[in-house]
Amino acid sequence: MGQLILPLLLFVGMYMLLIRPQQKRLKEQQALIASAKAGDRILMASGIYGTITEVLDVAIYVELADGFEILANRQSIQEVLDEFPSEEPQDTMDDGDVDESEDDTEDAEA
């Protein structure tokens, strides 16, 4: 009897730590794909942002730019977004920081 307890405990531990969370993520992903509709902004698994224009059984039409659409598999939807990330470059420097690149260009000109 004691020989069966250890393998049983290992199986239960593996199920709780690996299998169950993966099944939960898979169900969430399937629900996300099933709920995708025209007009949704999405991030595809390839890293491409777009807007769904038409939903078919196993595929979707995704508009990447004005007048440019592609046909993609529904399984390629990674995330449905509220809005696209901003296209404006972000200034990461604080006011007190000195931009080293300006000093380098002055030295190169001299």
C-alpha cells in the first residue's frame, strides 16, 4: 500500500501544478476566439495588430491598414484589445538627464 501512495501523490501534484492551469488557459483562449466579432481590435500571435472586419467559421478578415486586409486563421487571435498601443514615441528621459548623443555629434564635427 505504501508503494502506491508516492506515485499517486506525484500524479496529483503534477495535475494541480501543470495540467489544470494549462487546461484553464486553453478554455479561456477558446472562449476569447469564439467571442471575437467584427470591429474588435486584436493582437495576433504573430505580433501583428489589426481590426477584424469579417468573421468566418475558421478564419477572419483582419484590416491592418486602410484598405489592406488579410485572411487569417481564427486561432491566431492572441488577445482582444480595447485600443491599440500609442504610436507616439515615448520620451523616457527625465528633465535632469543629459542626452549623450548630442555631445557625441559636437565632438565629431570638430
